[in-house]
Amino acid sequence: MPKFIEFRRRKNKNYRGQPIYEIVNKKSGYILGQAFYYPPWRQWVTRMDEVAVWSEDCLADVRAFLVGLKNGLQP
């Protein structure tokens, strides 16, 4: 369970038929980025907000989330 961020599925928002997840700061509610399936690379990726600052543990949480999506685990 991530300590500082959470992943929220965006309602009614998809990218080429796949869901989009917002990466949200738990404390402030600020949207830090998005996780989505990128067909040209055939994998789940993330797009980060340019003003967001990331720690090593938060990046590890994002990686674990993407790996879970790749393996078919739905949040």
C-alpha cells in the first residue's frame, strides 16, 4: 500500500479503450500524473506532472502499480 500516493481510476475517461488512472497525492489531493496503456509500446506507462517532485519510494510504488496492471491485477 503506497504511503503518500494513491491511484484513482478516472470515470468515463479512457485511452484507446483502456482505463486511465490518476496518480494523486494523498495529503493534498493534487494530481501528480497519470498511468495509462500505451499501445505503440504495448505496455502501461506513466506521464508525470512537470512540477511534481518524486522520491525513490514513490517511484517504486508507481512501478509496482504498473507491473500489477501488466499482470492483470485491477486496483
